[in-house]
Amino acid sequence: MIIEPFINEKTLQIAHYIKAVINQSLHYTELDKFIVDTMEEWTVLNVNDETPGSAKERVFWHLVHEMSLHGAQSLSHDLYFKSEITTCLDFFSGKGSYPIDCIGWRPLP
């Protein structure tokens, strides 16, 4: 799998997981597990390019880093964090503009 299809697939999946956690139809630990699994899958791709290829990819990696840093449980009690994450999801769905303060860098091998 090359980078663009990977990002496209994972963007849809992470949006689904986050929305489900926000709606309380999925336990937050499932989103945390998805993040770990995604990082493991990423290492298999053996990507050497350091520069993300698109705004969508930068927002994706921003989400992954934020979820890793704060944990999915923060979506239920940190309104600012939830708002920041929702802004990223709106960007993915074409309902919003590029999130302010979004710094998403592709992890290096």
C-alpha cells in the first residue's frame, strides 16, 4: 500500500472511531487501540519521505498525535480538545477549513 491510499483509508476510519467515541457508541479504548494499530501498520510501509504530501495527511497526523498525547478519554471531559478534534473532522468532510494550529508531521521510521 502506498501513502495516499493509506491516508485516505485511515482518515475515514479515524473519523468513524472519533465520532463513535463522541456519541458514546464506542468505548474510548477502542480508539486508543486503533491509534496504536495504525502506527504499527505505518511502520510496515517503510516510508522515508519526511514531508507530508497533502493538507489531509497533515491533519490526519495531527489527529493521531493529539489522540496519542491526550488519549481518547479526553474527548468526553475536555471540551476544548473535543472542539479541536471536531474541527479536524469537519475539514475531512469538507465542512470546514484547515484547522488553526494544525501541525501534523509524518512519523519517521
